Amino acid sequence: MRFPLKFTPKTLYRWLLIQIVSILVAAAIGIVILGEILTGPASTAVGSLMPDFPVEAVRIPAGQDHAVQGWLANGVRGQGIVLLVHSIRSNRLEMLGRARFLNERGYSVLLIDLQAHGETPGKRITFGFLESEDVKTAVTYLRNHYPHEKIAAIGVTLGAAAILLANPPPKLDALVLESLHPTFEQAVENRLKLHLGEFGLWIKPLLLSYLSMLLDLSIEELNPIDRISNLTAPVLFISGTHDRHTTQSEAERLFNAAPQPKELWIVPGAGHYNMHTYDSKSYEERVSSFLDQYL
């Protein structure tokens, strides 16, 4: 940064004004770019079906020009069905490991791509707001096609938020919510601090305001904890001791706010990972034990 050769009140004022304007313009451009990156669709071709895991490709209509894409694997009749909902910027393939072990235990499973992810269309990622409509669509589909089966849902980060933000809440018999943030503001703050340090706190208000304008909704509409009192199904919260994106204390806050019956499993050593990949044996034992109680 170069200073003026001679400082006079007039040149100093101009120099300071130029620096301030330059910083503000750079910050505004950065916020716009970051907002586009965060909300841009994560559309991708999921690929062909797996011969070693027989599933049926399903297309669930969800209004004009929109359909939820997914895979359905039937299990033992009367054992129950589990809806699997992936994390942000991912798709149904992320939930394949969970689907395999659940199906081996007799559960039917439905894996879906949320809007603007995988093969389900969408213009922007909305951090659970529009994605919650896809969850309701999937649950309605299962209720209509399997009227005598109990239904559970497992959601990871965005998937967990989409389940809780659904309004009215879908009729479920059990819930597993993994690495879920209580509020959207806290989720943004954690990630900005993790990647930008204390500077992230300075740009947080700008980013939140821009995202609110970009998505045409209030940030408060994206807070899972504000909907948690609506739960009518037993819920298992899963989080890791070393998760810096969604901390253990945030998981405990959600757990304390949820009605009974509820369980909390804090995974030793786990960060913001795929919990099934991190410790498959413990995950399968804990989740199976929970689901067996209610399905």
C-alpha cells in the first residue's frame, strides 16, 4: 500500500477515502462470490445401479417441473422403512453404506437426492428450506406405497436440517440426526472462523444479509432448533467430540431442547465426518439398536 508523498489534509482525506472504498468494494465482491459458491447447485449424474445391491430407481413427482430422484431397496415386509437424506453438496451415494447395512438387517431403504443435488433439479441450495419439501414428498410417497410400515429417517447435516425444517412435520416413527447445527448463524460463524479466523466474524453479518437477500428468506427460517419442539418421534442425535463445524456443545443444546424420548451419542475422536465411515461397527450397533426399538 503506497502513501501519498506529501500529507495535506486534503490529500490525506482523499487517500483514506480511496482505501476505504477499495476495501468495501473488495469485500462486497468477495461476499457475492462466496454466496454464489455456497448456494450454487451441486448437480451431478449419480451413475448406474449396483449389481451387488439391487435397488429400484424411483422418480417422485413433487409439483410442476420438479421430481425427487432416488433409489429404493425393499427389505423384509413389516420390518420398517428408513429414508436416507444426505449432507450438503453431496447426493444419495453418500448414504449407500448406511443403506447396505440397514437393508441387510431387513429394513427397506429409500435414498434420495435433495433439490439442487445429484439428479434432483434445483436452482440454488437453500440450507434446508426448499430441501424440506423433498423430505415431505419422500415421506408421503412411502406412506402411500407402504401404508402398514413404520418409517424412520436418517439425515446428515443438510439432510438433518431439511427433516426438522419441514412444515408441517412429516409423520415419522423414529429419527436419527447427525452433525446437525442448532442455528444457521452459528453454522456460518463456525465455518468462517475455521477458515478465516477472527476476520470471519467481521464478514459474517454481510454474508448472512446477502444470503438472506439471495434466497429471499429470513435467516431465522433456517434454524432447526426453533422447530425441534414439533418432534413427535423418538430421536437419536449423533455428533463427534472433535467436530469444529458443529460442536459437541451444539449437539447437547439440540438434545436438551428436544422432547422425550431422545438419545445422544457423542462419538469419541470424530470430527465433521461421515459417522458410518468413521466407525462402522459402533455406528451400525448403535443405530440398529435405536431403530429396533421403534420400527
